[in-house]
Amino acid sequence: MNVDNLRLAKDMKYEVLYWALGFEELNKGIFTKVYNNNLKVEINADKQQVDLGNKISIVNGETLLLTTHKSFVILECIDKLLTMGYKYSEIIIDLDNEYDIYCKDLYIKCYEWNNLEEDKIEFKKDTFKSISYESRLISGVIERRTSIKTADGSIYNHGIFESESRLDNYNLYNSSDIISDDFIVKAGVATKYTGNKSIVVVPEGVTELAPCLFWDNQVIKEVILPDTLVNISGDTFYNSSNLRKVNIPKNVKFMGNNPFAGCPNIEVNNESPYFNLVDGVLYNRDFTRLIYYPISKKDDRYEIKEGCRILGKHSFYLCDNLKEVIIPSSIIKLENNPFSGCTKINLVNKSDYYHIDDSVIYDKDYSSVIGCLNSINTDCLVLKDVKRICRNSFWNCKGIRKIVLPKTLESIGYNPFVSCSNIEFESNSENYMVYDNALYTADKSKLVCYPAKYAIGDIYLPDEVITLERGAFSGCDRMTNIHLHNVSIISKTCFTNCNSLEKVYCSDLVTYIGEWAFAHCTNLKEVSVYKDCFIDNNATLNSNVNINIREELSNYVVESDNLYTLKSMTKSYRGKIKSILIDPPYNSRIDYIGYKDEFDSGYEKFMVDRFKLASELLTDDGFLVINIDEGEVDHLSSLSVLKNLFHRIQIYKWEKLHPYFDKNRNVNPNKKVVKYEFIIVCYKSKASKLNFIKQPYLDGEVLKEKESKVPSTFRCFGTNSSAKDEIAELFGNRSYFQTPKPLKLMKELVRATSNKDSIILDFFAGSGTVGHAVVDLNKEDGGSRKYILVSNKESNICKDVTLKRMQMVDDKVNFID
């Protein structure tokens, strides 16, 4: 799992990166930048391609396509080289070769962040430097990491891209880690503050402050930054309400999104020539970007300087003294809701790039919502025909009681409705739907927002939900319990200020808990997670909570449409399941068995969709075992999809009638007598090897067993009738479940296809025989196998049969509903 992918906001086609690189959107969807050598580069955001003006050579191509994370790294690297002063004629892009970019003696291989590979290049001559290059945009600034290998085998991590201009001879060096009692510092970057002091001195040698380094720190009062500092990342001091004093040292060149947002008492002292501090308001060097307006400033009116082109993210955050701000005609870009938290403000807009209608800020052509003034008060806000709602657009708009999403809406950015405590939704968009008052993507795989006024008591999520988007439950302070169900991803700020939550159980399906996910939950006592779940920084900030890390995987019964559980499992169990044993519907059109068994022409798709997902879960030496009858055995076993997914497919017989086991069998004279059913065994690869089993056999009237290879016909492993006898022993009635499989049959199939420490999955769990078989086999051979049983809500089978049976044989089974 690439955690950085989960941290990224993937909306708006990375347009925020283009702005960060200095491109400007002077025409809709077209971003342009002119470099010092008069090279004009254009990015078409909709087509996601870069026009380099036929000046930079692209081997086997004319344009650079922005279709992968790596392609954006390549774009950023080219931008850096051009900005440093390299000529376009000196740069070659070759995506099919050993390196991606060749620039004079710099041979550069680009990587997605945190996917760096070892440089195994063997130098044949000493004329070039082999560079592994990573970059990303985070909190408004570009972060870079390089590994520079020279011909003598030396490796350096700094010395080239820190320079503002090209050099004939670079001073390569390694930035070492700094030992500090209060900070974790890696390669010059202060990545974490571990202290608890009111006056903080950042050590000399630190060149960069990581994003959110002092986020919501209520202890610090003064922070003294060193002269070695070059980069102050975004949101560095966010909401540090007791912070009084911070300096911007003389060598600081880069600054991310408003580092001082939410600091009501701060005094900023600027020593850097790269920034201008005028009456407390912070601009960049040429006044083209406004970064920060102080909360404490008493003026009720402010006129942004003419010539300013960009208002930075949250630049006026919580500036509630302001009643009027004049936006000059020079403004071409409002970043992420600059006026969030300003409840009294009126905007006088002179920019042709924006419109303000009914307190909503729209872009030039009314295709996007940029933000909304917190002073809005309306029973129903009907948005214009926008295509997107940008990030944080309606943050803290408590005066909106209903919002109508237009038919044209295609995308919604993160945290769109956080703290809109009175809101409800109506959607006319085919991309978003309202279900039980909450807003979801159209397929319900992502929960966008659960309104606080409806989140009361126990909250259950639909089967389809796999991702909880940023801020989805933020401020739901009357929610006492959340059933996460099939959720795998809990995004940033998801449950902030959910003050009635006391315990949260995250099943083994949960793979990621984002930053501040459970921050400011005043009554939260425990969050239970499996050890492989990645818990991001500050996930429980200012919540007095115990994180209970479970060291072992759990056994589960899951009540859900299995398709959605399988989709979730591809994130948490991919390549981990040794054996999948299923007894799916036979498509036999029987109506008395309690679950759907008639699919008409849809049966193949129903099964194939699940086979594809199941194959992703298997270990390389795993098995998929399918119990089926004569009606579908040939159809399923011959599916081209199965043949493509699996190395080998073999069909076995199961003798389902036998007088020894059928003493209590009820014979229906009107029902066709079928002696055999079939077992399709799909081998994932050549490495899949069946184990020996314990073969039952009759010695006279005595049932015995012996070690044996898996037989071509499973005889004496029990029958339908004996399986119903087992049901009667458990539930007191042979007809309590109509289509069980015998315990011995499933136990030996588990033995044949798994090891003692394997994970076993049955996503058509029915009567729970597979889980029971796993428990029995573990008792027999001392194994530690785990099981996951999935059954849907039809006829309440999951609760009344599957779960009930497993609770009889396993007192530690966990139920996910």
C-alpha cells in the first residue's frame, strides 16, 4: 500500500500542481508558463497532456501525457531544470530507456514518491551523474528527494536541485540526520516535533519544516527558527492558539499554504528578502501572492494590493474582524477557500475571473464553486450548473439548511461540507446520490458527507462503502457508535469532533487511518485496529484515546453482499488468502431454500465478477474451490475467465447419496434423484499443491479413515442428509437450513488446500460449514488458521444461521454488520 497515494487529493486533475509550478490558467483548462529562454509550455488539463512547443525532444512522441503519478514527477523535474536555466535544447525525454530525462551530464530516473528503487547502474564512463529523483506537492510546496551517484561510486542526496541556477560544478553533499531531544530530523527535514515546551528552538542545520509540524499544538508560545531554514511547509503552525511569536529567517525561500492559519495571537517577524510583511499581511517577494492575513488585525476593511494575482489557501482564515475585502482586478486565482471562517465579511470583487452570487464564489464561467461565505443564511441553496465543487468550499456554512446539487456536477473536492451542521442534500447529478440522508458517490463506494443532524446513535453504512472521504463524519457529535462494515479507508479528519464516540472497532479490512481522523473526540476511549493498518500522524490528536493494536488476524462473519466485501478485501487481503471455498447458488431455480437461486441470463456475470476479485486475494500457491451441481459444472469450469485467472482447473465428484449416512433422509418422489455433485478446484499457479487428507472409508459397518491423496470421487465424506443431521444437532431442526454441506467434506477440503497458519475465505457462507471446519481442524492439528465468512441478508441467514452456528463453536468470532 502506498500511503502517499491515500494522502493525496486526486480531484481537479492536479491543477493545484500547475499553479504551484508557476503556470497560469489564462484560458479555461489551458495552463501556460513562459520560461526565461522564451520557451512557452502549455498544459491541457482536460486532455492531461503537455505541449512543450516542439522545443524539447521527446523520443517516440510529440507530447508528454500526464496519466500517471510518475508523469507528474517528470513534468516537475523538467520545470525545475528549465527554471534553473538549462536550455530546452539540452533536455531529452525518453520514457522507454534506462533514464527518463537526459540533461547534459545529468541522467535522471523519476519515481513516484516513496517508490524509489535501488540504482544498479554500472558506469562505463565517468561523464555523467546517475540521479534517482522523487518529488511531490504537499501543503502548497514542492518536496524533492534525490539520490545522486557519481562515477566513483559515491552517493549523495543533495547538491543539484537545491540550486536556483545551473552550475558547471555542483557541490554534492549528504545532509545528515540531526540528533535532537525535541525533533526527529531526517536529511535536514524536521519531520516531527516530540517536545512539550512553550519556547521551542528548532536546531541549526534544519533546512525544512515538514507540513503540519506544530499542527494544533496548544503548548507552544514562541518558535525560534534557524538561519539554515529554506522551506516552511504549509499548515506548519495551524491552530496553535497560544503561539505568540515566530520568525521567518533570512534564508527562507519557499513557503506553503498559510503556515500561520488559525493562530489568533501570533506575531510574525520577517527577515527573508523573499517575502514582504506589510502591516502584518504577508506577501511573496513581488506581491503577486497573498499568503497570510492575521486574525488579530483590528481593521474591518482591507484592500488587497493591485498586482496581486493569487490569494493563497485559507489566507484570511478566521479573520472575523473583517467586514469588507476588496479583490482587485489583477486576481486570477483564489486558492482553497481563502475566506473560510469569516462570518461577517462582504467581498467587493473587481476580478473578471470570479463571480459572487448569493454568497457563493464561482469561477469565471460558472463551472466551479470556489467557496462560500460563512455569512450565508438560506433554507435552500440551488447551485448553478457547475461541474465541480472545490475543496473546503462550504466549510462551516451553518446557515445552509439544504443544498441542491446540479445535474452537471462531476466532482467534489475534499472536506466540502465540514461543519455544515444543519445541511441536507438533494442531488440531481448522476455522479452523486443521497441515501438515508447522506451523500455518496453514485456507486456508494465513497461516503462524502453524513450530515450531523441525521448522525444520531448507532450508524450503519451500506455494503458498498469502502472509503470514508475527508471530513465525512466531522462534527457528528451525537453519533454514539459507527459500524464500519466493509470500510477499508478512513480518510483525514473523518471523525473529528465526534464527541459521543467512546469506542471504535476497525476490522482487519481497515488498511488506513488518515491524519486527524479521530482528532478532538473528547470522549473517545479506544480505537481497536489490526497491526498492519497504517495509522497516519496525529490521527488521534487531542483525543485522550488508547490505540489497541491487535497482533493477530481475527475470525469474521460478515453480513454483506459479497461483491463489496471482496472489493474491500483487495486492499487488505490481496495475495494473503490460501484457500477460498464456496458453495454458490446453483442457478437451479429453486424457491424454497431461502436465497436467490435464479439468475436467468445474469448468472455468468454474477459469478465472473466475484471470481475476478477472488483471484486477487489468493496467495501464489492458493486455491479456489467451487461446489456446484450438474447444471452449471461444465459452464463454470469452461469459462475463459477462470482459465485465464488460474494455472489449472480440475473437476472432482462428491457422492451426495449414501445409505450409511442417509438413515434420516426424507425421499421426495417428485424430485429427481442425483447421486453426485461436483467440486471444481482451481489452482492459482504451478506452486499450488494439494495436501494429503484423511480419507474416510467403510470397513463393514465401521467408518474409518486413512491418510490419502485427494480422491477423484469424494465418497463417505457425508451427504446432504447427514449435513442436515448436523444442522439438527446445532439448531434442533433438520430443515433449519435447506442446503448445507457435510462438515467432514469441507474439513478435508480445507486440509487439502491450506496450511496450519492459512487464511480461509468463504464468500457464500450459508450455514457456516467452512468456518466450523476450520475450527475443528485447528483443534485437531493445533493449527492457527483464520476464517472469513461472508453471507448476505437474504432471509436473515447470516444472523440466524451463519453467525449463530459460529458462536456455538467459536466464542471469539467477530461479527461485521
